[in-house]
Amino acid sequence: MWKIFRRIGDGKNKICSNTHALLLYAQFHFALLILAGRYRRKANGGTMAPVPASVARQAELLKQDGNSYFKKERLGAAIDAYTEAITLCPNVAVYWTNRALCYRKRNEWNKVEEDCKRALQLDSHSVKAHYMLGLALLEWQDFAGGIKELEKALELGRGANPASYMVEEIWQILAKAKYMEWEDSSSKRASRLQKLKEACERSLIHYYAIEDSQVENISEEIANGHLQQLGHLEEVFNKAAQADQPTEVPDFLCCKITLDIFRDPVITPSGITYERAVLLDHLQKVVGKFDPVTREPLDPHQLAPNLAIKEAVQAFLDEHGWAYKMS
């Protein structure tokens, strides 16, 4: 393979022309692809085998090229660079997620889904892969699948860096998806309730008509009884619809700083619960090494997850999906 670099002249140290140099680079790159292919799979098992260090370095350089192209919004060039990196080292998850990010920018959701699934086969803890796969599934109106992936991304993201911008971004998308799922279910429930209510009213009125036909003179008491029963029926259906009517989130489920419903609540030694990311941001400030309410000294290592509040919040959200829009 290295012979291609020895074509530098006829002994007189001639300088290669630009065309010749490009040809040499192409030959070298092709040789790398062949070399990578030879090491890609073991002959006996078909499993991934380590690639030579030179090939891995070339793949990493291609990834860096892709990153540079991506920052310049040259998505086609970035995709080509990541694709070449994948060809050299197909067992590196970040190459797949980087290419998926390009496809996301271009709204090519089928390719986003494919690349993210491949990345997760290589690294099941990839926050970006779970996140973008969730986005792709939501594009297909697969709320259950999309929400599952977003929840996994949020769980992994909180474990790695609770205060990162990506955790906030994932939460916002997840909350929107949960609200859309609730809105869809709520609309269907309301339609079913209305149809059932109308059917019950028709049946009662029909029953009253048959009953009244057997009586010569209908008393005012009987007529009022019919109206009262119809009123009770109205109350029953109104009560059934109340769960889908937005109200206010109870104060004990809301952070004292943001006043929003808790996402990742933590409790301090003073017994006060806060939103983790907001409290960590406060504690990172030069003059913020204290509990925002009690003003007592406080360090991040003293925070503990408030699992009771977290479970209460989840139970409330499961019952009142409209609250996701308010968070």
C-alpha cells in the first residue's frame, strides 16, 4: 500500500502536480478502505474485530472534518465525512449519531431512525441516540415508542449531567409529546363520552314516551321526575369529564424557585425540596453556597432525591396529562 507514496519523481525529485497529488490521495484512501474491510470481521465468527490504529486515526480525522462541516451548515459534506468514518470504523457509535444529527437537520427521519438504532446496538447508553430515535418515532405519530426513548434519554442525561442544556431540551420535547398524547386521548374520550351521553338521553326519552303512553293524564310530578333524571344523567357525564379539565397543580408538587411542577426533585438537609438543575445552578454561583429559603450552608453532595415527591408528581401527571403543558 505504501508504494503509492513513492511515486514522487524519476530520481530528480520532481514535484507532483495537483492532479497527481489528488490521485495519490484517492489511491491511499481506497487502500485504507480495503484494509479496513479486511479487519472488519473475524473470519470464524463474523463479529467485529479491532481495526488497525492507522485506520482508526483516519476515521477520527474524518469525524473531525464532519464536525467542521456541520458547524458551517455544510450538511452534505458532513454526511459524506461521517459515512467514510463509518466505513472505516463501523463499531464507533458516535459516528452514527453524528450522521443522524445531520439527517435530523434535513428532516430525513427514516435515516435518523436507522442510524440511531445502529448506534444503540453499539452503545445502549447513548443519550443522543435515544433522544433522536425518540424524535424520529414522534414524527411517525408513534407516541408510545417516542416517549419511551425520550424517557430513557432523560434518565441517562440526568445521570451524566443533570444541569446540562440537553437534559432541559429533552424534557421540553418529552413534555410536549406527553401533552400531545394526552390531548389525543382526551379528544377521543370526550367524543366517546358525548356519544354515550346522547345515546343514554335518547334511551331515557324513548322510555319516558312509552311509559307516558300508558297513562291517560301525566302529572306534573311525573314530568318533573323525568327532567330530574335527565339532570342527574348530565351531572354523571360532567363528572366523568372533569379529569380532563385543566385546573391548578398543587403547590407541594411545585418547586419553590421556578413555581413549575417538579421534574427531578431533591431535598436538602433543612427538609425543603427543589428542582435539582435549578438548585445546582444556584449552588455553582460564587455567593450561592446556601439553601435559597433557609440561607443555611449547603453543598451539592448534601442533596438527596425526593422519591416520594417524584412518585407523587408522576401519579398526578399520569392522571392529569394537561399539566405537562404547564411545566
